[in-house]
Amino acid sequence: MHHSSTDFLIIGGGILGAATAWALAQRVPAGARIRLVEAGMVSTATTSQAAALLTRVRPDPAMAAMVAQTFAAIDELNSVLDEPLPLRQVGSLHLATDETGRDYLQQTANTARQLGLASDRLSADQIRSLSPWLEPGSDGTALFVAEDGYMDPVQLAQGYLTAARRLGVEVIQNCRVERLLVEQGRAVGVETPKGQTHAETIICCAGPWSAALLAQYGISMAMAPVRSHYWISEANPKLFPVNSPMVILPDINAYARPEVGGLLFGLRDKQAVYGDASNLPEDIHGYLFNCDPDGWDCLEAGYSSLSGVFPALEQVGIAHYISGISSYTPDGKPLLGTTELPGLLVASGCSGGGIALSGGIGRMLAEIALGRDPFTDVKPFRVDRFGQVDSFSEAFRIQCALARSQKISG
């Protein structure tokens, strides 16, 4: 039987809710109660659709600190879990084929140096040796960052939750939060089909559903649901070795990594594809955007550029197409921290980087919830940094979708 109150209540059991639960459980005073409430089954919504590239080099120092904290969290989880997490630390290979990409490579190398990360220029032969499917051409140049990696996002989320449960966190599944309880201008709990729960602090990690939930209380979440999609090729272990690196292709807004003997590759839409946060289904599996729902237009638009560096694309079959939802903000940075409603914190708007940022976001939210100074600068992520916006308007949703279309990094 569940208690009708708790000290900390986390809405959402995806990667951010899971990371926050674990970080909070490590820091709360003895006897403090933490409850996580998930609408469906934990880590099965947007988390399960992520490509999960863990790239350390970020131009914003606070973002870089967040990713570094995720790697630290993985190391710490491995010391307490029965089985180590399946981190594939294969490095990232950044290939440029024109001047824009070469500028990006130089900026990445400079930032890596500032962060104390090693990066190396690669010859064409080295590129082909690391990634046999990749053809750099005569003008191609590449940078390799050895400390980057990727992993299964569901297993990372489950790792956070397993460790959190061992520290006493209560996890309730199949229990959708329908509304917040507000008394005298303060959030004091939530209402679900299973009843009401009161809490001293509420942390909303409900992903793209956060916008509609919180709009009822005058909180404008400056983000929109934007399509994030990728394809997985048929298996070909010789062409796609399991230990080959992730590949970032800045000139064609694409990325790739090994996936069960095949190649997972993503293209960012040149034409903005977005949804309506006020009209999202409870279960997003099978959800398709109304523009180019099967991704063929996007693949066709990027096919010529992609096949130039991936000539085997002409022969390798496509085994799977995954279309998911990412919550994008206009500047591509998450919305984290306090809101104008006392008692309510949020973590959302990760703009396709939630897996890589998860450890840092969890720690930051835990520190804010406990009234401590966050380990890195919170200003770039303030929820109110865009002012009052209409996050459901067509113009704003296009603005958020363009943030994805113009993204060239991993």
C-alpha cells in the first residue's frame, strides 16, 4: 500500500527521471522519502527511441560538464550494480568533406583541448580501417575523439533505477499524473487515477508531455516535439565491425554508429517536422508525424550526400526505421531547475541529448531540490530564459524544429 505523501515526487520514469531519482537518493538526509511515478512502464517511451550518442566535446562548458558527469555516473553505477553497463567506448570519428565541416573539426579540436580530451587527425587509410563502410574521398579529413561512446539507453535508465531502488526509492508504474495539486500558490502534490499524493518537492521529468501538463498552471515550457529518426541497415559485420567508432558527418547533418551487426544512421530533416505538444498520444509507439511519416522524403533528400561517403548504401538493405520524438528548445539546450510555481522543478527540452546529459541533469536537479549550489552553471538552462512564449503556436514550433535541422554535431 502506498503512502499518501512523500518528500520528493518525480513525474516520469524515462532517463531523466531515473537519473534524478538515483542522484537524489544519494544525497537526501536519512529517512527522506522519494517516489517516482511513471505513466506506463519505465524507460519505454522516448528513452527507448534514442540513438544514445555520448559525445563529450560540447562548445558550452556547462553542457560538457553535464556529459562528463554522465560518464562519471556510469563508472559509479558499475561499482554498485551486479552487472556492468554496456558502454561501448569506441570513440567518435568526425568526417568533414567541405569548408563548413573543416571549420567544425577545428572548433571541435580546440574545444577538446580546452576540456583536456585527446583528439587526433586521421588519414584516409586510418578512416577506412576504423570504419570500412566510410569513404572519405580525396577532400575528406577527419578528427577522432577516443573517449566518446554509446550505449543502450534503456539499459542505462534501468541502471539508474536499479541503483535508486536499492537506496529506497519507490517506483510506481502505469500511473499517469493527471494534474498537479496547488495550494496557496504552491505545488503540493499530484493527482493520478490511483489517488492523490502530497509532496514537499515535485520534479517533472515527463518529456514532451510536460508542456501540456504544466501549461494548466501558467508555466510555459519553451520546447516543441520534433521528429528525431534513424534507420538501421541489415547486418554486415565485415562492413560494420562492432568496435568501429560512431561517425559524425557535419556537412550532411548525419550521424551513424554500429548496431547489432548493422549500421544505425540518422539524417536531420531539412524541412522542419514537428508535432503538437497539446495533442500527443499517451503511447507514442507507432506515432507518426503528419509530414513525411515514413521518412522517405528525408532519406531521398539526403541520399546523394550520404551515399557519397557511404557508397555501400546502394547495396545494403534497410532493416528498420525508427521515428521518435525529441523535445527541442530554440537554442538546443535543456530546460532545467526551478519554475515560477514554488515547489515545482522541471527537467526537459533536452534537444536530442538527454541520454548523454542524464548524469549531469540528475545531479543538478538533486542539488537544486536540496537547496545546494549546483556543480555547474545553471544559467544556460533556466526555464524562463526565453521569456513568456506560446509553445503551442505554429511559429514557435517551427523555431524549435529548425534548431534540430541546423544541428551538425553528434
